[in-house]
Amino acid sequence: MRTLLRATNWVGDVAMSLPAFRALRSSFRGDHLAVLARPWVADLYRLLPEVDEVLVEDPRGAHAGAEGRKRLAAELKAKSFDRALLFPESFGTAWTAFQAGIPERIGWAADARSVLLSRALPPRLHRGRHQVWKHLLLADAAGAALPERPDASWNIGKAERDAGLAALLAASWNQTPFVAAHVASFGDAAKRWDLGLFADAFDRLADERRLSVVLLGSAGEAAVNAEAAAWTKRARVVDLSGKSSLPEALGVLSHAALFVGNDSGLAHLAGAAGTPSVVVFGPTDPDATRPWDGPRADGNPARIAIARRRTACAPCRFDVCPIDHRCLAVLDIDTVLAAAASVL
């Protein structure tokens, strides 16, 4: 059996889909499992031993526009897949699998695409549950045996650890214990805690725990990181924005004493890496999208704390707050530092 897994598009979902990938591999050991992923997450999937092949869908290059989508469908058709599991809910992913002539197409009934699927799962099955189960239910629909206790831990290899260390040293890290931080949140400003408060928290962590700070993020988040670094007065700051790939960031996280950041993909990678983590939540729902804190394959406890102050309007899941951003405005430094103490 040749199975195509149309991957999720975002970093956090890569981590949250790990239990589903593991269920598929353990249930179908002889199958060929190929992942179709966007360029920005493809390198993460290449690290997974559960995956036999990684294909790249490039919506800004070879697969842009109507002609590009036709090209992608033709490329997939030539691979002769027997079935496709579509983790995203978009119409376009179902259309591509349909045009590729893949006989079995399993996905969620959303975006008016049910007619393109051979099996469309009703969204009510995953409502009110963590996203990990949303992905696992697709594996279940394909016939995979589901784990009693999903494992979303990431076994970080020596190559990634060494690459993370090299990125740190290249940025003049002084080899002292550090907190890895993600203070930006690409494309979703409503998730961002105040940069000045982040800076004050970094200074307190430097004073009380002798931790320096390593700022992670994409090149597009460099300006936000620079502003946070400018606010930080006593903690030593190393800025890696745009200077590390996602596999290298995994390696960096494996060396960190602590992670502190907004609800973002890097927070999920930190949790998967086993780094003690504090994740700030405002407009999003930690019951659905927190880094998974279930049992880990290495036997170590998941050390993840959610920093949150409940407000009547949250979770709203808005990208931009239409009022006063109160869900994060009321979150104080002491709450975040108490969360850090609980995981350290």
C-alpha cells in the first residue's frame, strides 16, 4: 500500500501530528508512507523515521496558481498512491488528491469538499478535543490502531543537537545556561505578550537563575526580537532570528534549560524536545492547542506550564484583537515566573 500524507502547513501541527504518524507506521509496517509538505516544514518531516519519502508542494514556485496545481496533481498521479490522508481542511488539498486519481481520500468534511473525498469525517468527532486527537482520528479512519496514550515527543538525534550547538556558537553564545524564547508570533499579533514584560521576565530569570536568553524566530521576526532585546537590561541576549533552520532550532531547544514564549510552533517543538516550557496563552485555547503533555517515549515527565489569566472574551481565536487585548494585558510577570518555577 502506498499512502500519501498531506501534511499540515504549520510547525505546531507537525508536532501535534506525530502520534498519528506513529500510529500509521506501527499499524502498516510494510506500507510506503510519503509526506506532501510545504517548504517551510518539509525539513522537519525529513527527520522522522516513520516517513519513507518527503515531497514538497511549493505554492510560491513550481506549484503556484492553477497551472501549478495541475502540475502537482500530475506529479502525484505518477506516484500511483493508493490512498491519501488529508490533514488540512482546505478545499484545495482535496481537489489535488482527487485530480491525482488517488482512489481512497480520507479527510475532514469542511470547506465544501466532501464530494471530493471517498471518506469525509464529520468535524463533530474532534470538537472539544485536543488537536492531537483530530489528527489521530484520521489515522483511525485509515484503519490504524490508536495508542492508549499518544506520544508527541521528538527523539532529537546527534546531528540536530550538533547543528543547534553550532548555531549557538556562531552567534557568540558564551556556553552558559540559557532560556530559549519566542517572543514574536509570525502573522498572529494577537498571541503576543507585551515585549517589555518579556524583557522584564528575562531580567528576573538572569537575576534569580543566572540564565541568559536566546531569541528564536524567522527572519521576518527579527524586528520584534530586536525590540525585545533592546528592552532587556540585565540578561545577556543572543538573537538567532533568521539564523537557524527548524531542525537547528530543535537542536538549540535540546540544549536550553527553559523555554518561554507565546503559543506558537516553536513552543510545540520545545515541548516535543522535552525542554521545560512556559507557554503564554491569550486568545487561543490551551485545551485544544497547548503543547502535548502526555507520556513521553523517553520516560521523562512532560514539563509544560501554561501561563494564562482567564477573561470572558477568551478564547476568541482572533488574529487581531478588536478591543483592548485584555487576555494578555492582565497577564503579569509573577504569573509567568511562577510557571517557570513549576517546571524547573
